[in-house]
Amino acid sequence: MSDTTGESSVQARSVGDAAIIYASDYLNKLSGERIERECKRQLESGHRTLIINFRDTEIVNSIGVSILVGVIDAAEKSTARLIFSDVNNHTAELFQMLGLTRHVSLVSSEDEALSLISEAQP
Amino acid sequence: MDTNTQRLLHTFSALADLGQEIAAAGDFDEMLRTSFHLLLGSLAIRRGAVAEYEREPGSVRFVATRGLGESLSGPLALSTDHAQRLSSLGSSISLADAGKEAQRFLEDHKDAFASVEIDLVLPLVVREELIGLVLLGEKATGEKFTDEDLEVLSALSRHIGVGIRSHRLLDEIGHKADENLRLYEGLRAIYKETVRAFAAAIDIKDRYTQGHSVRVGKYSEIIAREMGWPDEEVEGITIAGYLHDIGKLIVDLSVLNSPGRFNAKEQKEMNRHPYAGYEILSPISHPYADIPLMARYHHERMDGNGYPDGLKGDQIPPGAKIVTLADSFDAMTTDRPYRKKLPLEDVLADFRVNTGTQFDPEVVCAFCRAFLKEIEGSKERRLLNLLNRNYSNMERLSPMLSQMLSEFDGGGDTRAASAAGN
Ligand SMILES: [Fe+2]
């Protein structure tokens, strides 16, 4: 059911016009730039919503934050919606403190993210 | 964890990571990109650039940019007097100056920046020489930069400046190892200063133990030096002392500041702090070994009755044993909510009774030796100065210290005797 796309090991799949990208533990190193490139690629290919799933992401450091800020920029430029799912409490607090939550919706699961999108487009 | 603590931890780990990144002899371009991510991510800054200054022909060349679009490709002119002004501002730049420089830079290059907002310009200055510039846009919060932000950004920028400069040195003359080493030592100093500020934050949370972490760091340093540890490890244990109680940042504040002795439930909450400290420190890359382990094991006992792991004797890392003694010494020589500070005779008597069961005899001896040398005047007064005006007439302690030294020097036997005696 999931088509895995993108460069080497960034996992992503499409659901309608939404793309789900898995942050994994790439985010906190230079390899996080792959995630950003993957997000931009998904936007260019016409996805209107990006859902980044953090289920395998234990902590997010400053590199990760910088990468995510880059993704926020890219999403805003193409007026796409950005949703973060499965963010643990500690990380959610960090995102709140740093102001990322002003630009992104946080939800607890992919399902919730998908239902959020369908609410928005009845 | 409260917001301030979290902010502190987030920026602290950015600084530690950046120090590591600069010191690692990796690919220059990757070093720069990583450093720039760390700088922007420390405060979630939305756009910015790092530019290298080239005196000939008097321009800055962008080496890393984020969120500035394509317009900033070519080098931009930077007049000699502007460069001079920037280098004279140095690393002690104020928020107002950083804003003013941003304005001036934007005005000079209206075309290049078009619609891009730059709020701060920080000069990268190493040894009074302008190395480059860091340009920064707004934060994701949309809030204005604060003095505290600027402090973080300056520390991080200094690292990037050193990184660029040492790369240049390598380029120009192949090797100039001494020079580089000195620059890196400067970075370690920044790291240490940050940790010290951090320790002060830990102590502020626990209002009964103000200054405790910093003193424990210094006592640990004195003991380790007396034990003949090499400089690098002595520095490491000083840091470990500063950070040993960092786990208290996540212990319930009401427990931390409850007057009187703890009840069982409060004690349980309090006993979480060594492991919590280990968890906080583990993901951070420190320039010294084993810092997280020293936080974890500073309440272990030689007889295995300590916590959290109940390690025994040699299972406990030597550094943790030093921090344990330093911690106890400071606890007993300062006022606590449930008791006044103890007379030094009582402190030494406590050490004596608990050597072998709680404390390592070797560490106790090193402590006694250092103490004795300071009293006799054969060593600079550091321990005595830390104890400050609280105590006087230390000479009377000399016989006690000498006796403990003769009892415990030699280790193993006394350990058995002391354990049997209890
Ligand atoms: Fe402690």
C-alpha cells in the first residue's frame, strides 16, 4: 500500500494530495537535508499537504530544528499545509518554545492528520 | 521541565555540538553547513547567511545561506571603513549595534536583498581580524531578539569564526598546528563558561544550595589535581562537578525547595536526579569523557548501598567517587534548610567514619593532603578560600587530617577494617 519514494533512505508515501514523510533519525545530522529535499520534491510534484511523521524520532536537536524551519519556509512558499504527527511530549514542548507550532499543526497520529485534511476540504 | 530550562538545554547542546564539529577535522563545506544549521536551529531563526570577508578586493562572499532565495549569489562589496568598524565591535557586540549594522548592510546592498529582511549582522572576529559576517533574519516565534539570544548567537558565531579561520590557515600554510590548538583552547574556554552559567541555573532552581554546583566543581578539581590526574581529565571532572546535579532541573520544584527533611515520597522524587542527569547529559557531545556517568554515579557508595545502581567499590568510576566526596563536603559546610553548617571537626569525623563504606580511601586521602598543604601554606589557598569566612583557625585541624592520612593511606586494609568496625 505504501510506495516508497525519494533519495536513498528517506521514507515517504502519498495519500491523495498529501505526502507523508518519515523524519526518522536523519533529522539531527547533515543527512536531515535529505528530508528537506524530499519535502520540496513532494511540494513540486503537487502535494498540497505535507505530513511529517516523528514516530521514530526520539529527540530533535538544533540541526533538526533548522531543517524543519527550512521545510516550513518551503511549505509556506507553495501555500501548502504542514502537519507534524507522532511528536513526543518533550519535542512538542521544544517546538512550542521555539515558535514552530505557530506555523505547523501538531497531531498525535497519521490518521488524525488525514482526518484534519478531509475536514478542511469537505 | 520549565521553559527556561529547556531553552538553556537546547542552546547548550547546540554549543557543545558546534564545538565538536569545529574541532573535528572534517570536510570544510560540511562543517560550515552543519555549524550554520546549529546556529539557526538554536533559536529557530528563519533565514540567514554566513559570509567570508576578503580584504582584497574588499568584499564578502556567501559560504552558506538559508531562506534567502537565489538573489544572494555573487560577492558583495564591504568598504574598508565598514570592515574596520565591524572588527572593532568584535565579539562583544550589542543588540543595538547588531541591528544598526544590519540596517547599514541592507542599505548598501538594496538590490541584492530586495525583499529579504535581515535583523542582525554579527561580525566574526578572531584575534581582532574580521573573518566574516553572520546575517540573521527573524525567529519562528516572530518575537524580537533578546540580549540572552545575542549571547547564545555570539558564542556560536565565535565558533564558526574560528572554524573558518583555522581552515584558512590550513589552506595558506599547510599546517600551523600551534596556532590552531590555541584557537581550540579558546573554544573550550567558551564551553566551560557556558557550563558554568548552566551550573548557576541549576543552583538557582534549588534555592537552598546556591553556588553548590560551582563549588563542587572546584573541590573536585582540587582533589583530582592532588591525585595527579592529567590536566585534560582535571578539566573534565571540574565540568562534571558543575553538572553533577543537573538532573535536579527535572525534579519537582516543590520537593526541591521543601523546608525540612524529605518524607519517603519526596526522597523518592529526589533520588531520581542522578539518573535524570545522566539522561539529560548523554545526548550532548562533551569535549571531555564520561561526564554523564559522573552525574549518574555521584550518589553511589563503596559498600553498594548507594543509588541509583547500587554499584560497589571499583565498579564506581574514579571521577564519580571524587564528585561524591566534593558534594558531601560542600553539603556539610553550607547551611541547609534542616540544619546549620557543621563544624569542620564534625565534617572530618564524618569522612573518617564513612571512609571505605561511603567514600573511597584514596579520594579521602587526596582531599586530606590538599587540605593539609593549604593549612600549612605549602599550597595556594583554594579550598580554604571556597570555605570563605565561614570558618577560622584551620590550624587546629592539622592533627586530625594527619591522622586520617596515616589511617587511610595504603587503601585496602583500612577499607576492610573500617567496614568491619561498622
Ligand atoms: Fe546530587
